[in-house]
Amino acid sequence: MAENFELVKAQFISGQLPAGSILAKVLADLPAEDVARLKQKAAEGMLGVELKRLADQNKFQVSSADIDDFIQNAQRMERTHSGVTSSYKMDGRFETASGETTITSKKGCFIATAVYGSANHPNVVRLRRFRDRHLETHFVGRLFCALYYRLSPRLAAGFFSRGKAQNGMRRLLDRVCAFLNG
Amino acid sequence: MGRYYHRRRFSHYRHNESQRAETKSGLAGIDDDVLRIFNSLHGLRRTNLFNQYDKAHGNSAGSYMRKTIAGWASGAVKPSGDTLTRLLNLVPKILNQSEKYDLLKKLYDSHRKDFQEQHSLTVVIGHSLSFRQQVTDLAQRLCNKPGTHTLPTYVQTKIAWVCDNDSTVARRIMAAIETEDSVAIASAGVAEVENLVRRIQSLDMSAEGTHTMRLPYGLITVYVRKPNLFEKIGKLFS
């Protein structure tokens, strides 16, 4: 279909429509002045598209550079936050040539952060340390962490962020932390 | 008597208002443009239009129009729905192709939203191997939409000139331009989705991204994420 339009458009602008085509018949019925005006509109429209394309090329390059910068920063964060007691979240939103790109990169203890209200709460730090020192050192622990990171963002955002569920989870985590301390 | 007369006048006013609103619906304001053009006509074009109006709707309607034109121009009198429909059908006949093209474009642009589609696609890194083809297919689908875009039947019935030959040619030009624009956006969009996948892949920690392509005839949202544990295990056994 797109190729058909391309062909018709090219033929129309150059004035070389096939004699039997419907468009040629329609155009033959129109006064020469009208055909000229339509050609002018077609040329104006194409010029508009070409100008937009040039602007979009520029936007593509600029947004690509911005996204690359964001990714480099995220990789830097990954390196600097690879150890214990570390969490971060980076969000990026970029206007691009074809629309919009958003990127989120994160590392953290989601439920505990939601329950205690801060990623730097002593209990959150304690749990993170336990994860890095004990869980991530063996296969079952890593499996648990992977499962936890898959499920916890949704639970943290919904269930454990309010009311009785938050209080109940906080009491449970307090006991876990007391046990880890003891 | 006075109250009865007042009630009648009020109901007549309300009837006119609803008739006018019905006429204006779906026309994207081109009725105001037509009225503005009509009020600014002079010389041969004006005489030509008056003659056509007399011929189509009779001398009495024509003389009413001549008498009221100053009121319409000043905004003191609003044309009824019937008069508006008459003007909407007659004025474009004396317009040049360029003016008519602009009216038509405004009309099609306003009805484009009825034809717009929304698609979404999830790309799981390392698992959705044919994502490029899927994104290209969706983009291609939206690039083909301009050729199928027609005005609703009620608009075509209201203003018959949108189906004339010259309007058809004008629409084909618009469609070709919209297709060209869509193709440019789509090709940039596919490249941007590929870049997003590559970038998310380069991050070790939890990372995800979305890319929304805004084409004239719709949106394509691509959600890019890393595989979850079950997908990783599933891939090991597949």
C-alpha cells in the first residue's frame, strides 16, 4: 500500500500518470489551475515531511546521546552500589524522534523500604547486609533473591504500602531483624 | 398571550440552537471557516455565489440571505442549521483548490482520532528474538492506515463536496503525505526500540524500559524487560 502511494505521489508530482489510471481520468476533468494548486499542496506537504525528517534526525542523535549518558550513569551506579547496604533507583524519560523512551534501573529491598518508609532505615540496611553476606553466596539464596525481586515491587507498591498489612509486616520484619542481631 | 408568545419564541430559539449544533457536529469548525470566507467574499466570487444560492434554493431564500448577510458578518444574527448546511455545500464550490484542500485537511485531521489504533508489545531480552519483525509489522500496519481513512457517513451526507473528484484527489495527496510521515517515524522508532533493547541488556541490575512510537494513526508501546527467574529456568530446559 505504501509503495502504491509512493508511486502515485511520484507520478502525480511529475505529471506522468498512466493514461488509463483513475487518478489521470479525475485529473483530466479538473481545470489546469486546480491541478496546479493541488500539485503545489503536494509539494508543500512533502517539503513539510522532509523538514520534519531533518528535525527528527537531529532529535534522534540528541536523544541517543542523552540515553547513552543515562546508561553510563546507571552502570556507574551499579559499580558503586554493588556492595552491602546499597540501593538506588534511576528513572529517565527522553523525548525521541518517534515518541518517548523511559528507562528504570534499580537495586534495593522493596518491601522493607515500603514498610519502613526509607531505604536507609537501620533495619533495611541490616536486611540488605544479610542478603549480600549470606543469601547471595549460595544457589538457594540467589534463587530466593531472584524470586523476591520479581514479586516484591508489586507487593511493595500495593499490599504492604498501607494499613494493617504494613503494620503486620513491620512487626514481622522487626522480629527478623532482632533475630539477625541476636 | 405575552407569556405564550414568549414561550413560543423561546422554544423556537432552542430549536434553532439544537439544529445548528447538529449541523456543526463532526465538522471540526470548518463551518466557522466557511462562514468567515463567505462573509469576506466580494466582487465576482460573491455574485457568483449569490446566483448559485438563488438557483439552488429559490429567490426568497436568496433575498433573505442578502438581507441578513451583514448580521451574520457582525455576529448579531446566527444562521440557522439549514442555512449553514446550504452555505457549507455552496461556498466550497467557488473556492480555489488550495482553500478547499485546507478545509478538507482540517476535517480529516479532526476525524483521524476515530481511526487511531493502540498496540503494545512486550520484549523479553534474549527471549523475544523476532521483536524487530513484530515492531516493523505493527508500524507497517499504521503506515497503511492513511489510505483507508474515510470520513464518517453523516459528514459525507452533510457536505457532499467531500466526495467530489477533486476532493478525492486532494485526499489521496494528504494520505500520501501522511504515509510518508508515518514511514519516517516508524523507521526511527524501530531503530530506537533496537537501541533500547541493547541498552537494557547492557545493565546488570534490574532494569526495564518502554518506548512509545507516536504515529499519525496510532501508538505503539514497546515494553522491554529482562527475563524473570521462571523464564530463565524455562530457557535452560528448552
